[in-house]
Amino acid sequence: MIYSLVKESVTKEEDPFVHFEGEALRYSEVLQRADGFAQHLVSLGINARDRVAWLGTNHPHFIVSLLACSKLNVTFVPLNYRGKYAELQQMVEDSGARVIVSERRYRELADDLNTHCRTIEQVISAEEVYVGQEPLAVTQGANDDLAYLIFTSGTTSQPKPVMITSKTIANFLSVYPNADSIGKTVSLLHAPNFHIAGLLNALLSLVGTNHIAMLRQFDARQWLQAVEDVNVTKTFLAPTMMKLITDTLQERQYDLSSLQSIVYGSAKAQLPVLEAFMNGLPEQTAVTHVYGMTETLSTITLLGSDVHDEHRKRPTEQTKRRIQSVGKPLPDVEIQIWDSEGQVLPANEVGTVVARTSRTMQGYYNRPEATAKALQGGWYVSSDAGYLDEEGYLYVEGRLDDMIIRGGENIAPNEIEEVLLLHEGVYDVSVVPRVSETWGQEIVAVIVPSHAKNTYSEKELQEHVRQHLSSFKVPSACHFVDELPRNATGKILKQPLIKAVENLKM
């Protein structure tokens, strides 16, 4: 499907298409390589509905492989190149991939997986260019054919393979805002391609046949330099990336005048981080927040640039509250808040966020029990806690598993984290629970200080929280660390922190 959309929309095949490490590939070159690679896969015995895995960072052959698989109606399986060997082995076995396409730096790992995974028959170098003869015809598939198997982040459990069909992709492209105007822009792709945000940004860029600039991985200085050098107009960022960009801009200024649109998501942006980031952007840059899950093909709500602009130019208590929401549902999405019995809760009551949309996954591959738990009566039951206000804006309080219950009171860690980030001595923070004989759970703030020599005491930081929040939300202890553990998209990994604080004497 994606191959056909790209092929049909190309008007000038000799125009630059993919910019990567100082070189530019034309549309014609990318399509020729995709055709050649498709022929090579067929010569290896790959058929429609087989699975081909990708192991590597962002690279032009990622685009080539994705297009070749689309042409052959082959399921594309991006693997987490940062995963541990056991995790990757499980992913490959779960997916049933017959071929791994590997970037050079991961070739040894791919060869090892080839040896130990029963389904893998071949490892192909991502740097190899295949030139075919007459291009093969596009293999027509059914709407329910699997286009992609994408693994969940695995922040609270083992990564699960999410089944995304061709129809799901078509439904997404039909409703995603501004999808029809992407061709006028220059996109910068740097998010991990095994993450739903990275994959969808690649797909949106391909469908619009806009110019694509690629970074192997995110680096704040490289990102800023790329915006300046290639005149990037739109990109996606996770909040951690936004913070790193803001910090880097303190060192020197870059020309960001080409930036028209920045979409952020994948994790909650704490208000101080978001405000500082927006203040460093050109006035004309539109900032939009999206919220979603792999299981719903990412975006289900959107907080528009109008809300961000209003808060940036005329901040009030109302804009401060509104900008901390994740926006309203997209046109093809319904959202409800359920209690533990599956009953719909009224406005402003916190419960489980559930969504219904035509973009919901087909299920978790070979995970019938997990699928039955997640898909109930046409609704996707998320692992997020949140509430809807009277105007239909969704506020996400965090993961259900992250909620702290102290003396019977439900406490959202992000509320405490936002207050701590207002303090000049706090650079980064994560609030986690610790078992307490008295309260059931107590609150511990794990803090990265703003300075190498922490000049603020635990008591001072506790008093800072007490000035802003109820006394039962004040951390019982503060633990200072050099950095917080995060996954590839910047989400904080809470479990290692919970284990760490359980073993501490405070």
C-alpha cells in the first residue's frame, strides 16, 4: 500500500528525496533500490505475508526495506536495536521473521540471532544495494493482511507484538491532521524506527513524498545542525529530546527559522520543560501535542497549536491547566474513562483511559489472553489513568501501575514531579513508591540535581512540595542520582528505580 502511494504521488523523480550524512538520494534512486531489493527477497523465497525484520538505526535502507516489503505484501518487523539479546531473540521468535535486514554495526548480533532463532533463514546487509531488471508487479493484499508487527515499549511488561493491518494504516492516513500537505515540507526523522512514533513519521513523510532528512539516532547538536543545514520544516520530538535541545541552545544559537511545525508526544512533557522549549523556538513554529499508544496506531488525541500559542503569548491559570492536557479525541476516536468494574465515570473522575477507533490493533500476535484483556467490546483498554473534563479534554495522570496509594489516597506521581521541576535545584525527577508498614506505600522522589554539587537538602525540597500540594503528597524521602534510566523514546523506566529505593536506608 505505502509503495503504491509513494509511486503514484511522485511527480519529479530526479528531485532529492532522502538526505543522509551529507548525501541526497533522488526519488528515482530510492524506488529503484526498493524494486531491486524486492526482487532479491523474492529470489530468497520470500512470499506475500511472510515476515522480514529490520535491525538498525535510521538509514536510507530502512526506507528501501519498508517500501520493498510493502510492494510484496510482506509484513515488516522493526526490532529494538537497543534491546538485550534475550529480548531480541524473543522478538524474532514471536514475529516468525524469515529474514533479518541488518545495519553493519549490528551484523554480528544479527548473525548470532540467525544461529539461535529457528525461523531465520538469512541475514542481509543493509548497506548492500540491489539493482533489479524489470520491476516486479505490486502484490495486491487484503485489508486484514498484516503490514507491520510493532513491539510495545515493554516499560511495564515484556514487549508484545502488535498486529497492524493495511486497513489500519489506510484509516490512519485518512484522518491524521495535515497528512495531505506533508509534500510541501522537509521532515527530519530521528526517532527510533522500531517505535510507533518513528515508524508513523516515516510513513507520513513517505506518503507525502516530501524531502526527508535522517539522523541515525537523536543527538541534540546534530538535530539542531540538521534543521539549520537542510531547512527542516517539521519533525517529531519526545519531551526528553525537547529538554536536551533547550540545554544545547544555551551553548550557542542555531538558525531554526525554517521550522514550521513540531509535534511532541511518547511521554508527558512537564510544564517547565515545555515552556522553556517553546520559548527557544521561532514565533511562527506551531507546537502540537499528540497522545496515543502502539495499540491504537499512535495518535488518539491532539492538543492543537492554538492552545500552545495562547499559553506562550498570554499565559493564564486557564491556559496553564489546558496545556497540561493531551487534548481532544481525533474525529475517528471515542474516549471514555472506566472504573475498575468497567463502568463509565463522569467528568473529572480519574479511572482507566479506554478508546474506540477504526485504527485499533487486530490484537497481540499469538497472545490471546493479553488480547482479550486489552480489547473489550470494541474498546481498547489502556494501562493509563486519566480523566475527561467538562469540555472533553483528556488529562493523563500516568500509568495505572505507577499510581501510589498512601493511606488509601491515590496519588499521581506526575503531579509531584511537576512541582519539583519548578525548583531550581532539580534538573530531572521521577517519583516512585516504597513499601511502608504504616501507610502501605510511601513517596520517594528520585532526583537528578541541577548542579554536580547538590546544594539543596531533602528538607528544603520537601518544604517546596508542601507549599504547592497537600501534605500527604510530600515525599517521605529524596534520593539523589546522576541520571534516570530511560527507554529509547525517553520514557522513564520506573521498575529499576522502585527496586533501587527498596534497598536504600533512608
